[in-house]
Amino acid sequence: MEVEYLCQYNEIEKAKRKIKETLKELGIEKRNIDNTGYTKMLWKKKIKNN
């Protein structure tokens, strides 16, 4: 699952708070978060599967 919050530069702290609130509501712990971008994950998977 990917969580994204589109915002203006001056709203970054608000966006971080909202994402943290959402993760808490979903019961997702910090240790289970991977901050790697989706495109990079796909790229690494292709390299490993070749």
C-alpha cells in the first residue's frame, strides 16, 4: 500500500501529521514502513528476477 498526500511546500508538516494519523488509524507500526519509492522497488525487483 502506498500513502501519499499532495500538498504545497508550506504544508509539508501538515501532510506528515496527516499521514502519521492515517497509519495509526490503520494500525501500521513504524517498523513496518518502507519509504522506498514504488518505481525504485519495481526496478530492484526486475534486477533480482533476471
